Amino acid sequence: MLGLTSIGVIHTAISLIALAAGIIAMLRDWRITPRNMIGKIYIVATIAVCLTSFGISKDGGFSKAHGLSVFTLVLLGVAAVAGYTTLMGRAAPYVETICYTTTFFFHLFAGVVETATRLPRSAPLAASLDAPSLQVAKIVLLVLFLIVVGLQMWRLRVKSNR
């Protein structure tokens, strides 16, 4: 199925759960937070996606995608520290929000890349990771990420000034 191994199918299914939970959280709450069920589902699914990614390798070794998984796990850890300790002081809600939002955009990025290089099966939208159309998509996602984070920071600032 699309050249996926069994672990690849499981990884993809879990990533769709994480992506759906992230979309719901962002639309409903403007952020992902572990303080509600949808946020918890997102975080657990994201951890599972990262862990299953280590069982997948197109080239037989550690790849950029594996590095992204490691970085995602680090960001989830930083978000947890920010959200559940006083270590980061007043910056905590900002750090927590930025970390979770970054992991969400990593899901979007990986999803766009994998979809564009695999579908449609007979003639994928992008022939390689370096395809110009994929470069444009990456830039669009980066701009969207910056806009969303900016709006989130503004909302948190307004909320803290009430």
C-alpha cells in the first residue's frame, strides 16, 4: 500500500489521529494544551508517531525525518516543563504554546512532503524532496506557522493583561 511497510501503515494511521486532534485543538482553543482531552490525545499520538518513525528507514539509517522526531520529542519535553513547573516563570505559557504549535506544524510539514511524494501513486505531485512545488509548499507552511504563532502570542498577551 503506497510502498508502506506494516510499521509505516501504523505510523501513518497514528499521525492522522495526531493531525486531527491538533486541528481540532487549534480551531477550538487556538492552541494545543495537555489540560484537555483533545490535547492529551494529540500529545500521546505525537509521541507514538515519533517512536514509530524510528522503525522506518528508506535508506537504512538515521535520516532527517528521524532527526525531526528527536527534535519533536525534545519540544514536547520543553512544553511539559513549561506547563507544569515554575522554571520558566511568566514566559511559561508562551514557551508551552510555541513548542506544541511547532510540533503541530512538523506534522503538517511531514504530511505534505509524504503526500506530495507518494500521491497520486502513478505520478506523484513531487518527484523528490527538492521539487520546486514542494519548496513553495514548505514556504507557505512556514509563513502560516509564523502567522499562527504571532496570533497565539497576541492572544496570550491580551489574556494575561485582563
